[in-house]
Amino acid sequence: GQGLWPGVHRMGIFGETCGADGTTVEGISGGGMSSMPTQEDMGPKNSTQVRFFWEFFSPEGGSYKFCWCHNLHDQPCRTASHYPVEVGVLTVIGPMNSSNKVSVVRGQTVTSLGPLVGEQLDHTKDFLRVMSICFIGEFVALSSESQDGQVTWQQEGEDADPLSYGFGTDPISAEPLDNYDVCWCRQRVPGEGCNTSWDFITAAARVIIEGPRGGQEKSCDVGQDCPSIADISGVNLALGDRLAAQIACGDAGIVDGVPGAGIAQVRTASSTRATFDFVELDASNTSVVAAPSETLLFSGVGIYRLCFCRPSDVLACDKGSDFQANTGLFVARGPYIGTTLECGAGQADCTLDILRGVGLATGD
């Protein structure tokens, strides 16, 4: 330009219009207003070229206004309204993360999400990873197939637009959370970069993984009442969610002798806590609608897996292979069957001190 004064004049990057407050852009330092220059960037008056810079720059993809402030007298360049002069348009290539929010379910396969909204996205150059938080967080192990948070593009043809993405063909096993980041990186040179967490600065989407958390342990006593599994914690637990007792999650079989054919269903839940009932309840969800014998646990004594499934258009959650997500342990407490103990006839004191089992306690 003409008559520019490096170190005095300032540039702003704002939304729809110049000179109006409330148009600042998230992801740009200084609320979009350029940083004060270093000494080496200072220059004389009446320059024809001047350099502006921002300490942090990671806005959403889209088009923004370049707005100029002369920084004199009544316009000290402190707010967006001090930048009334539009001098150009900035196109930011990248995703628009505020438009990309999805929910998925732990234990289900997610092969296609989206479309991913953004500016000039390109599946041949762009990479996505799921992270706890972009840039400073860690890659999330989504499944056995994707241990480093790798996200796959799903598109038809080289010029597919808009782009869809997925988490692979294995069920999601990551811990439920209401705010994972899907983070974006573009390779400037083919085959180089986009390998470390520091390369993935920009959030392309927000993902909620719903379902019960892992690492929980619940128990019942063999031969006694076991109508439900209470106080299971998770994210966005819902009516109809199910748990099954299995040797290993995803096995074809479900443990015999557990009430309700081994499958418990949520009939009362908040978003973070739920009770899974093995047997049907009445209309008030307080009383068991079943004969007393139907609520007794008659499985073998042992430690089993609690495995999760949410019914969908493709999952009925009525067989073992539907239950892919490990929620924790189900402990069937009691003595092992088949133990032989002896006492002599007429013996005054008979102490059986070698009874073995699971979860045996004083008072049994």
C-alpha cells in the first residue's frame, strides 16, 4: 500500500464485516487483532510494504475479512470496531469444527460419519486423528484396529465432496467421553508430516462416545436373588441399553444360569448412572414381574465379563456376538462345586477349613 507505518498500523482478521464489535474469530490470538511487532519489524513511515503477524492461528476453515486500523487519535486498535477499513479477504483451508458434532456408541462399528464440513478439504492430503485434545493431548486408542486414533476417509471418486469419514471396521472400545476431538492435519509435502500429536493442532469435529465405562465390577451370590446390576456409570446411558455376562465379550455364548438368560436391560437411567435389570419390572419400574425362582443366580461360581450392547437397526442385542464392549467384571460368588470334605463319625469338633470358592466371607 501507500503511506504504511510498520509498528503503528495494525491488521485484524474478523468475520462478516469490518468495523463492528462481536465479529472476532475464535482460534486467532488477540481476538483477531495482529500482535505488536518486534523491533526488527519496525520501520519508517510511508512504507509500501508492512508485515503483520499473529502468535496463534487456528481458526475454522472459511472466508474472513482483512480489516485495517490506522492506530491514531480516536482509534487505538483495541477493539474490532477500530478496524473499519476492509483491505482483503482471507480464505482459511480446513474444517469447520463447530458444524461437525457426532455421537457414536461404544461397542458398535462406525464406518461412515459426516459429511465433514470445511473449506477445500482434500482426502489425498488431509489426515484425521482422534485425540483427548488437539495438539497437547494424546492419540486415543479407538479399537484394536486403530490404536493411534487413525480416522479413515470414506468417499467415492477422487473429487468427492463433501467428505465422510469413519473409525474403521472394528467395534469402538475407547472409554466413553463427552468431548473427544477429531483433529486435522494437512501434509504440505506428500509423505511427510502428520505423524505426531503436535502436527494435529486444529479440531475438525467433536465426538461423543456413549455407553458404560470400563473397569466396573458387580457381583451376586450363587443361589440367591440377583434381579439387577445397579449403579453402572457411563456417558449418555439410555433406556434399552443391555449388559450380558460372558466368558469374553463378543463370544457366541452367554453364561448359563444367570437370570434373564444372562442379559440385563436398562429400565431406569440418568445420563450418567443406570440400573440394568435381568428380569422384567412392573409399570412403576419398582417391582419384579417374575416368579421368585426366575431371579435366582444358578451360574457356575466364577469371574465373568460384563459386556455392553445398544440395540440399533443392525443390532438386536439378543446374542453373545452383539456384546462387544467390555464394561468390567461380573462376579458370581460362592463355593466351587465338587469339593469333598470329611469329618469322622462321633467327632466332637468338625471344622471344614479348606472350602474354596470366589468371594467367600465370614458369616457364609
